[in-house]
Amino acid sequence: MKEFAIGFAKRKTEREEFWAVKGVSFTLDPGQVLGVVGPNGAGKSTLMKMVARVLPPTEGRMVVRGAVAPMIELGAGFNQEMSAYDNIVLYGTLLGRTPSQMRERAGSIAEWAGLTDFIDVPVRSFSSGMMARLGFAIATDTRADVLVIDEVLSVGDAAFQEKSKKRIQDGIESGAAVLFVSHDLDTVQSISDRVLWLDHGDSVMLGDPTEVVEAYAGGA
């Protein structure tokens, strides 16, 4: 809005356009994992937010069927002044669940995140790792049809990472479609059925995980 106002004041007739993602096309079926790789600024975050129904596409179509569990910037929707319990209810409601469902599940969610002793503490007192663990626990508490995952497998200590990987694997085995974005090429290659390489918003390569990862690693 600021740029538009300045441009209008200067009577600018032209403006520079920047496409975060353009011309990208793929399908993702239930039970499949699509890994996404690319340098910073490649359009990965924008793509995730479109799949998570946060951003609508400017052109083209994005069709997402079923419930989506977005694991993007975990804890970004938390109210810092509210307790962990209240944030579980709030965050879960933002993800499309009912407040009554979240109140019933709050204790189990806090326990899974290893935060039972802190459930009544305002989250402003939490470390970034505790926030991410709580956000992950909420997002994955119920079965989703689509999982949108951004680097969350590095959340917490080694034990919690293993627990997180198992929960995601359980989701895959239950038939969830997974969009997995990471700079960890070994993990992307090992868990993905296909890999999409993005660069400056364009699709560079889409296909076999080993071929795409090796091509990206060689050209990145």
C-alpha cells in the first residue's frame, strides 16, 4: 500500500512486477510425499502458503481437497500473553477445529509436546524450541488429508525429532498427501516420492528424488 501511494503521488505509469511463483504445476495424491528444494527466495514459502490456503494464487488454480495441517512457522499464530492451554484452543481453532475439541485435547497435546508442567504458563516465557514443539503438537494432533511441512523435523532435541518423524510417517501411512520443504537434501531424498526444484519462482525440475537432488546439489 505504501509503494502504491508513493507511486500514485509521483504519477508513475509503470511498476515493477515480481512473481514469487509462476508457471509451477504438479499433482499430489493421497499417501504421496512431494519434496521441494531450492535456494532462499526460490518461492518455496509462497508455494506452501498457497497449498495451506493462506494465499490465493494470482493466476491459475490451486485445488486442495480435504483438511490441511500446515507446519509453517510453527507458533506464529500464538498470543504471547495467553497460556499454553489458551493457545492450544486458539491455534487449533485457526486450523479449523472447534474450541470444544481443542479443550478436550489440550492435556494430551501438552503431554505429547513435553510441556505438561507449562500448560498454564504464558507462552511469552517459552523458548523458541518450546513454541515450535507446541505448534507441531497442535498441528499434527488430528489426522489431516494434507500435511504442509517446512523444516519442522529439526524441532527440539534428538528424542523429540524422532517422535516428530514417526508422527509424520504415521500420517503418510494413513493416506495423507505431504508437501515437504527442506534444505536437508538427504532427508528430502529419503522420504519423497518425487522432488520439485524451484528457483526464482520457476520449476526447474520435477521427478525422481535422486535425480533431482543430485542435479540441484550439482547446480546449486
